Amino acid sequence: MTDELPELRASDADRERVAEQLRDALAEGRLDMEEFEERLEATYAARTYGELAPITRDLPGAAETPRISMVKQPLDDGSWGSRIVGGEGSSSWGVAVLSGFERKGRWTMPKRFNCFAFMGGGEIDLREANFADREVVVNCVAVMGGLNVIVPPGVEVVVRGIGIMGGFDHREEGRPGDLGAPRVVVTGFAFWGGVGVERKLTRAERQRIKEERRQEKLERREARKELQGSRGGGLDDMYEALDEARDLMRERHEERRLRHEERRERHRERREDRRRGDY
């Protein structure tokens, strides 16, 4: 099948299956760490089946036919209904031992995702993810490390983890979810470590909201000009100046908030890098 369709675009699930095969080969001693890292990087950079096939050609199971889905998927219209897709999920675990891992972008969150961090860090980003079920569980075990779960607005969050000289972030609990939105349960154990939960918009969504506000501002301006042209008068000029000042203050507040959020993210990444370097 791979030879017949070398230019067929590979999905996140296909890349994750190849990554699982590489991890098994590393555990069995078929690959050393340097070879594993090189092939893993090539796996996540691959765009087609033709690029994926050579990565595991010399490993057991390479002759297996890739599972290509020929079933028409539901229309991805951005609604919660279109993002709850069923199935097993494209990745079910993540491990960070003196290192880090990420699950982000367009991937399918399984019913249960298990992750472990020991003197390292991991990030599970669900903002652009699809969901295998309406209720999914992120099981986190952090020992002298940190794990971070990022959810989009509209998702209900429940935190049930236990911390011993560590903790779980409960700030996002208690907010009701949107109609039809999934429920994310964060559970597990933290010892001298922490599990954070954040609710964030994607960068594309932030840009979309900014563009909508800009368009509304232009429309208000045009409406005021038309009204002023029909009536004339300086009172409209005063209202326009006040409106512009309000819009400017709102934009500056939003820019400060985004800068603060980006700085906090950079600080967190630097802390994780320093922690990994220390250990």
C-alpha cells in the first residue's frame, strides 16, 4: 500500500504509529539513542507515506500495511460535535525522564492519556485536538518534574490529583462547559513536582478576534461619518474621539495581556530547560 501511494499525505496518527515502533526498537536495543532521535525527528517532519516508509524499513513490522482510512470523516466545521471523533486516539502516553515531551497541534486525545515526568517536563495541549470521547482523562505522574495541560475555552475541567510536597492546579475548575463540549479530567500523583492546568486560546483564534474587533471599529467609524455628514456638528467629533480612545485602551490592554502570557510561557520553558540541564 505504501509503494502504491507514496505521495498520499500521512496523518498525525500515522506518524505516531511510526514513533511507537521506534520507541519499541529503542527499548529492545535495535536502535541506539542517537539513531532513535534522528529517526524520530524525521518521523515528525514527514508529510507523505513515501517519506515515512524508509524510517522503519529495517525494523520488525515494517512490512505491515499502513492503516489508511478511506472512510469519509465528519465535516470539520469547528463545532464540538465535529471534534469528538471516537476511535483510540493518535497517542496514548508521554514520558519525560531528564527530558521533555509535547503533544500539541492536530492530534486525537484518547479516552485516557497517561504521562510521567521525572526531573523533566511535559505538555499536553488540547486546544487544536480532537477527542475520542466526550469525557477524557489525563493521568499525570510528576516526580521532581512538571506536567502542563492546556485546554481551550468552553471545555469543562475536573482536577482530582493528589500532591505530596507538590500540587495540582485547580484554578480552571468550576467553570461550566459549552453545550456538547468534552469534559477533561486531570488526575494522578505529584511528588516534589507539579501539574498545571491552563485555559488558553490558540494564536490563530486570538488573531481572529483581533481582526473582528478591528473590523467592528472600522464599521463604527464609517457609520459615524455617514451620520456626521447628514447632520454635521462637533458633538459627533467628540464622540468619535472618545470612542477611539476607548478602542486604543482596549487594544493596549489586550497587547499587555498577550505579552504577559508570552513572557510567562518563555519563563516556563527556560525553567524546564535549566532543570533538564541541572540534572
